[in-house]
Amino acid sequence: MSEKKNIARAAGILGSATMLSRIMGMVRDMVVSRLFGAGLATDAFFAAFQIPNMLRRFFAEGALTSAFVPTFSSTLTRRGDDKARELANTCFTLLTIVMAFITLAGIIFSPVIVGLMFPGFKSEPGKFELTVLLNRLMFPYIFFISLVALCMGILNTLRHFLTPAISTVFLNIAMIVAAISLRGFFEVPITALAIGVLIGGCVQLILQLPVLWNKGFPLKPNFNFSSPEVRSIALLMLPSIFGVGVYYLNITVSAILASLLPQGSVSYLYYAQRLFEFPQGVFTVSVAQAVLPSMSRQAAVGDIDGMKNSISFGVRLTLFITIPAMTGLMVCSTPIFSLIFMGGAFNYQTAVNSASALFYYSVGLSFVALTRVLAPVFYALKDTRTPVATAFITFIINLCLSLALMGPLKHSGLALATTLSAFCNMLMLLWFLRRKIGSFGGSGILRTGLKSCAASIPMAVAVWYGCSLIDWSLAGHKVLKGSVLGASIACGTVIYMLAVKLLRSEEALDVLSMLRSRLKKG
């Protein structure tokens, strides 16, 4: 099977599993919004969860994956299963020790961390103390999820993608069950959500271990920390924490600055980010995770032309998927919040405020997606300086734009600043990568982008018209709202696929060909 088909197949598996996880995440957020709304308690929870979640994105899913997968793939390709197994065990042992110390330090110094990250909470009685309590309860989540990320890197390199992708379903289930069944046992009901996070992280790790055993990689202690492969991973990790995770660092900066804005701003950004992460998680992360093992293998054997083809296909596939998703989110931001979240403690004004942030986040969906695909290429090539330099510039741009826009646009200005800085990061990565490896199909990428944009215009008109048929400010009417929104999205999807087929988009033809092949096999 060609690398192109391997990438598409892996992206399909990851996308399907992640879609199930994101749907459960939506159910979770619906439960949270209904039970707790947007106010002091939810601001405290989302802020507290932001800290271990930030570490997860920077360290586990970002730096660890980007540093470990190329090295592990190279070891497996060049030195065989035994050496790869030894490296996996050594990394698991070292990571367990390091994350245990980080978790303990996070729990002890939680008041200092919360005070530095959310200074605006100190002025509101009870809010700072609640955030510290929830953060202490949830901080061990980073211990479990870091080990999950290592297992994910091993399994993805072995071309097993389903279990790591679907494991987050159980985090969402744990949080839902805890919120519903345990909130009555606590003086502050939202504490139950923190317990759910802890249980969910533990379950995610337990799910990976039997699969690794069946794949011939049972994890056991190995204290050979002086091996050159471990040093290589450590040297790659330090810069990639910043290089890969700059987008999430900017999200964290937004949350910090939002704590200085009117109450509810942290929650508005959180709810918007959650919806924004649906297409990002289903499509963007899936393509990025599918491309990375292929690129790492090609880099390990010096197949630069093959790697260029993988990069080009990954970028084109990303644009083909994210441009219509971006357009759809922009058009449907208020209807989505009205349907999914409105009710109980979550009123229409809260929906409008959250939708405003989602609109500005959505503009940057393709920029964020391309960054997630492009940044790991440099680490596969053992280049740590370039993505770190671009990330630092992006961080400064985001900070300046956030401070400039949060005054006139409030929380929406923070979302817009994140989008604009992601655009700058994408342009810099594209420019530096072309200088490093030469052309990797730029004309084809441009054609895909233009065709997807052209096809998204009639799609957007159809979806907007469908959504305009009812009043989304009315509470209830979930069946009617769901039917109208679902029909509008389905109609828009059909229009987009017909348009890209008429435009003879290569990606559309590939997707249709794979679907026909699957149907014939079925």
C-alpha cells in the first residue's frame, strides 16, 4: 500500500474514532452547560482544567509525540523490534518518574500557579480558592495523559490508530457520569467534574496497555536513561514544547487575559474553543497524526522526495476538509450554540457571546490545521530551531494583538488575535520549509485551496438560507432546531462535494474513489 493510501486510511480511522469522541465531548459540554451554566463556578473549573490541559497539549500531545515518534520510528526501521522495545520501555520508565514529580509539584504549588495564570480571580471572593481546589484535584490528569501520549506514539508508529483515538470517549463518559451522579455529594457541585477528569485519565491509560501487549510491546521498567535515543528525544522535546504548542500557549494567554474581563468571559472562550476543536480534532489532528509516522519513516531512510509527497498530500487533504468546515462554523455559530447548549442556566445571551468567539476562532481553522501538519516536519528532519523561532514570533504577535483587541472586542478580540497569529505562524512555516527542502507541490496546494474556497461559497449561501428559516433565540424546540440545522448542513455538504467534483479537485476524486472501493468490498 502506498504512503498516500496509508495516510488516507489512517486519517479515516482517526477521524471516525475522534468524531465519536467529539460527539461525546459535545454531550459532556451540554450536560455541563445545563447543570452549571456560565458563571463563577464554571469559570473556576475551566480555568483550573486549563492548567493540566495546557500541559497535556504542550508536553504530551505536542512535544512528546513530535520528539518520540521520529526517534522511535527511526530505531524501529534501522535497528529492529528489540531495540525499539527497549527504547519504549526506557521512555515509559523515565516519563513515569518525571511526571510523578511534576504532578506532585503542581499540587503543592497550585495557589502560586493559579495566582500567576488567573490574576483577575483574586478580586472575587471564593473564586480563587475554588480554582485552586479544582486544580489540585485535576492535576494528576497530566500524569496519566502523558503516559497515554507515549503509548499513542508507539501504537501509531505500529500503524494502530483506533485505540488511542477512541480512548478520549471514556474521559467524556467519566465526566458526564460524575457530573450527573456525584454533584449532590459535594458542597460545591462542580467538584464532581474534577473527579470525573481524574477517573477518565486513569481509564484512558488502562485501555492502551493490553493493545501494546498484543502488538509485542509490553511496557516494563528499564532504567537505561543514558542511551543516545533517549538523549535525542530529550533534546528534541525541549524546543518542540514551544514550537508545536504555541497555538495552545496562545489559547492559554487568552484565558489569562479573559480573567480580567467581565465574568463569564473565560467560559465563553472555553465553550467556543470546544466547538472549534470538533473539526480540528476530527480532521486536523487526524491528518497530522497520520502523516507524522509516514514522514518519520521516509526521513529515517533519506527518502526526501517521498516525504515531500506525504507533506503535499497532507496539506492538500487538510485544506480540502478544513475550508468548508471553517465556512460552516462561521455561518452556523449561533444556531449551533442555540441547539446544543441553550437551556437551563445557559441563556440566549450566553449563546450569542460564545458564538461571537467561535466565529473569530473559525476564521483560523485552516491556519491552525496547516501549522499542526507542518511543524512536526521540522522535528522529523531533526530541525528544532526553525519551529521554535517561528513560535516565539507568533507568541509575541498574539500577545500584542490580544492586548490591542481585548478592549474594543472583549473576549471576541482574544479569539481574533489567536486566529491572526496562527495565520502568521502558518506563513512562516511554509516559507522556511520551502527553503529547507525545496518545492513540495505548492501549485497543487494553491489549486486545492482555491477550488475548496470556490466550492464553499454556494455551500455557505445554502446553509445560511436554511438557518435563517427559524428564530434561534427561542428556547426549546430542539427537534425543530436540530432538523433545520442538520438539513442545512447536509444540503451544504452535498453542494460542496458536487462543486469540488465539477471543479475536478484531486482530493474529492480520491475520497470518492476510496468510498467506492470500500462499498465494493462491503
